[in-house]
Amino acid sequence: MTTQTTTSMTPTAVEAPPVIELRDIHVSFKARTGTLLRADVVNAVNGVSLAVRRGETLGIVGESGCGKSTTAKVLLGLQKPTSGQVLFRGEAIAHRNAAARKRIGRVVSAVFQDPSTALNSRMLIRDALRDPLDVHGIGTAHSRQERVRALVEMVGLPASALDVLPTQLSGGQRQRVAIARALALEPDMIVADEPTSALDVSVRAQILNLLLDLKNELGLSLVFISHDIQTVHYISDRIAVMHGGRVVEEGPADHIMATPDHPYTRKLLGAAPSLLHPELATKNRSAQ
Ligand SMILES: Nc1ncnc2c1ncn2[C@@H]1O[C@H](COP(=O)(O)OP(=O)(O)OP(=O)(O)O)[C@@H](O)[C@H]1O
Ligand SMILES: [Mg+2]
């Protein structure tokens, strides 16, 4: 792979580096069940290599405990790997210092399962959305207000939502606010870890379509994590199937669904009924 050929290395043949690349990432923890005398080790991530390119959606699917969220945290700079390399726009990040985290935080942002944890319950939505701009010292007081108004509009909420507390919104509306907050710093990439799992089935489709629309409009890269392979297929260009801390199969989403190679992927495909709202099963992905 790294051997250079003299014939094909023209400048135009060189692709832009991925937004983020993981190379042989391992993450181990002391087991929560370990005792003082015997600290068992959990290999949560066991040699994962993944690349996320500009403008693509990578879906990560696998059952509970297979290492999806730990991989997400490594992508977000929130979890230091035990070994392996994280390349950020082609550049290796050697040490996770505060400056490096801040830099990643401007380019990669997170949407988690439970929007309530991302939002301070005593902060008006207006302040919650302005907070990342304040922290990073972006713009003037006036331009921040403008940006906050634009953000609620982008996620399909009325301007009146700015002057309420998170508890006055529905679960779906709170997830919209969490998405708006994730967009505040104009990231290149969003990592969405089970963003619809805690929501009513009826609003899951709306949030999925919102993420798809924003990704297309803003040219974002998206990492979408779920244990439901149908949901992952709906939103993703490529799918990585994780099992036991490893990626056991990866490829174009339609290809993985039509001709799954790995027995575990076939098991996921034959598993329990999809959590995807039936409305989506027949819906044109590019609609809305
Ligand atoms: N901070 C931690 N300390 C100890 N063990 C951990 C820690 N975080 C994760 N683990 C363990 O690592 C493994 C992978 O966890 P992870 O949260 O990445 O899985 P997941 O695929 O996101 O699961 P789920 O679908 O339930 O969210 C699990 O066995 C989990 O118990
Ligand atoms: Mg998880």
C-alpha cells in the first residue's frame, strides 16, 4: 500500500486526505466488574481502522457493547486510544492536549442519544446555542445573535423556541436544538451516536431526514451510529459493521445490504424487526 509507483503519482491522482482517519485503534478499560484484587481489562476497541471522507455518511452498526460509542469518542477526541493513530486531515495527533481537543472540537461535533444531557436544563435555548460561539470567541455580540437565529431556523424550529428552556420542548425538538448546537461552529463533520434511539418512533424519521438534509446542504461528513442496520442503511453511503471491538465488514451501504459477506452482518440483517419508521421504508431518500 505504501510502495510508491513512479507512473501514477501525478498531482491530480492524489486524493484529499480524509477528514478523520483511525489507524489500528485499540482502547482498553479496567472492567467495571473488576475488584481491587483483580482488575480485568475490557478491550472495547480492538484494532479499528476507519476513514471518513468529506461529504460522506459513514454508518457504524453493531450490537450493544461492540465498541461503537468508544470509537465515536475517539473520533471526537474525547477518548484517548490505548494504541493506534488518529489522523486529522492527514496529520497525526500525537498528544491529546487541551489545544488539540479545542481544534478538533471546531471541526467535529457530536449529537448524542439523549439531547437532555447535551443541554443545560436551566439555560434558555438562545444561550445554549450561543455558548459554543462565546467559548471559541467567534464574532461580535450582534453576529452571534444572528447566528443563533439562523441555527434554529436551519433545524426547523420557530424563533419562539429561543426563549424557552429545554424542558418546555418535546424530545424531538430538544434533539433539533442539540443538532443546532452541534452546527454552531460550522463543523466539517458530525458524529451522531444513536441520535434517534431515545425518541418516539413517530419523530425518528423527521430527525433522520433533518440530518440527511443538513449533511447535503452543508456538505458535511456524518458518522451515524445505531444498532439498527435498516436505519443505518437509510442514511449512510458506507457501512462499517462492528463486532467485538472490530470492524468485521465495511463497504458501500447498498452492497453490504444486498450481499453481506460476514456471518455477523447476515445475522444483523435477519434480526428483530427494524426500528425504522415504516414511512421511511418506501420513501425516496432524496425527498424532503
Ligand atoms: N469507561 C469505561 N470503563 C469500563 N468499561 C467501559 C467503559 N466504556 C465502555 N466500556 C465497555 O466497553 C465495551 C464497549 O462499550 P461501548 O459503549 O463502546 O459499546 P456500544 O457499542 O456503544 O454499546 P451500546 O450499543 O450499548 O451503546 C462494553 O463492554 C462497555 O461495557
Ligand atoms: Mg453506545
